[in-house]
Amino acid sequence: MVVGDNSQVKLVETYGGPAAETYFTNAVTEIVGGERSLVEHYRVQRESFSAHHVSSTHIYLEKAAVFSQQNIVLGGGLVRNDIGAVLDAEGIECTVNGLYLATAGA
């Protein structure tokens, strides 16, 4: 997703699948925030407790861009979320939060 200069966007990604099924999710998200852009990114992952979820988020921000991510993981037998950010100028704000709900045996 490319967010232009002086723009703002809210992006919501959701992942889910059939309960008790075994499967693999491999997700890649790329976000470019232009000068003075505002990006709110929400990822909600509700995979089966037998599933494998691997994701990668690549973030590139320009001058005075503001980015926030809320990563909520409510399922999955194996979950990996890689996040890489390039903060390429002054005045950038980048916040990455995560909430992971673990269960016994998962």
C-alpha cells in the first residue's frame, strides 16, 4: 500500500480459517508512508490452533510520517510476525504494539 503525501488511511487485515484444521498462511504486507502521512494498521489473526501463520510487514516512512500498528493474535499453533521499518527522515513516529493470547498446549 502506498500512502501519498499528506494522506491518511486505516488498514485492517484479518486472518482466519476453519477450526481444528491444519494449514499454512504466509502473508506479506508492504506499506509506504509519504511525507506527513498518517497510517493506522490493524492486524487480527484468528487462525486454527493447528495452523501455522508466518507474516512479514515492511514499512517505509518519509519525513514527518506517523505510523501505528496493532497486532492481535488470538490463535495459531505456530505464529511468527516479522516487522521491519525504514525511518528515512526527521519527525517520524512509528509505534508497533502486539497482543498475543496463548493457551495451554498451543
